[in-house]
Amino acid sequence: MTNVSKTCCGRFLPEFVRLFFPHIAAQLDCSHPHFLDKELFTQPREGVRKLLDLVVEVQRRDTGEPGLIHLEIQAYRAGLSGRRMYDCNTTLRHRHGQVVWSIVLYLREGGGTLSPRSYVERFVGEEVVRFRYWLVNLSRLEVREYEGVGNPLAGGLMALMRRGELGKVEHKLRCYERIMEWKRDETRREMLVDIVDTYLPLRGEEAAEFERRVRGREEEEMGKVVTQRELRGRPQGQQQALLRLMQRKFGELPREVEQRVRGLEDEEQLGVLLDRILFAESLRDMGLEEE
């Protein structure tokens, strides 16, 4: 979510911390974050090497002491454990000599809602390690709890939250409304709209109703944004969304990559790539470029 990356939560780091951890945001200065690129982690047991999704240095407001935020972004729960988060945390702490605050963000489905988790190790019945990290599971949070918070990032991430009694059209309209309230940075606002269009696609009558309701409103800004975008739902629309996100994230695309994307007709495969764009660091990570 540069990029829709270091994701949405790289470009929107202060908003992310304020949205989900307001008590911590009050103690941190996230206005000038320093991103640590290419933080490589090797899983001790498996020996598998992996680039961490987001590692950023921030400072405490009171003392100026630096610390690291490590954020792992997962489409689904599979493949991530408390043990791995603990190993990542200790690796970063030893490498940089700083305290590390660890967070897991689930986009689709995972455990818990917005809560701390603990990883514990015991030896002969004695607790020898207790590591605490935070979990944010968007798919189990409620839209109604976030639509009035006055945070532009909420408008984008609400697309992945539970809508309760809202219909899909109303759900999408409320996401757009929150985003349109933010007029400071059109580029970042467009990123949030991309997230909503990607994760809250409308088809058929729903798409037509959404377009009618937007164009029938007096909010000129929202109407203008919608006229410039394809309503998602068909493979061609997903292709266009994926190409636009990749161009925004990676720059000009090789012709063979663009042709490959335009040749994809399977909506499930396109959906996997749209999920992957949020945390991929390169076209190779997307699976669209040879080693």
C-alpha cells in the first residue's frame, strides 16, 4: 500500500500507527521515518532467506531515542508464526542494537482482531522466553468502528473490513467518502482509491448503482475520481488495475511483463497478483520476471 509499499503502510506510516495504536502514536515521532531497505532474514531451522516487508526507524518524542518498527504484511494466515516473528525481532535487535516493535497485518483472514500476541518458550517446565507482538486483522475489524476516525488511511483499509449490515455499494461509497475528505496529497489519495477498487470490486447491477449514486451527488471531487477509473470486476479491469499499481510501484514496466499481464484471463490468478503487489519488492517477487 514509493509504491503501494513499504506498502500502503510505508507511505502511510504515521497514519497507520495513529489509526490502530493511538496510545503509542502519541509517544513516537513518525514524521521523518528512516526505511531500512533490503533487510534480509534467514530462518534458523529451515535456512530459508527472506526480505522483511517493512522495517523503519522512528524516534521517541520525549528522549529522541531511536527504535525500529517491523511490520509483516500477510494476505492470509498461512506461513507466519510467533516463532518466526520472534526470530525476526531478535535478528533485527542484534543487527541494529535497537528495540524492535513487531506487528503483523493480515489483509484477508488470520487470527484475532487487534490484539497483542505472545510467543513463549519453555525448558523443563520453566518459561525462558516470552516475546510479545501485535496483530492487526483487517478482515475481523468493523467498518462502523473506523469510518468516523478522521484518518485518511481508514478509508482505504475499510475496504478489507467487515461491513456488517452495509451493502457492498454503500460500503464502497463510505470508503470513498473518507478518502475524499483528505485533500492534501492527491498521489497518496489515489493509492488509497486503488486499494478500495482492488479489494472491493463491484459487478453488474452493483457497479451500475455505485456509478449512478456517485454521479448523482454534488461532491464534484468524488465524481471526478470515479470518471477517471474503471469499475473493477472483469479480467480486463483487473489487468488495468494490476498494471497501474505495478507502474506506480516499480516504474516503467518491460514490454514482456506488460504483455504477460494483458494475457492473463483467470480472475483468481489476477487476484493473487493484486494481493502480492502490496508487499512485493520487485517484479521478481511478483513472479513476473525471471531469476
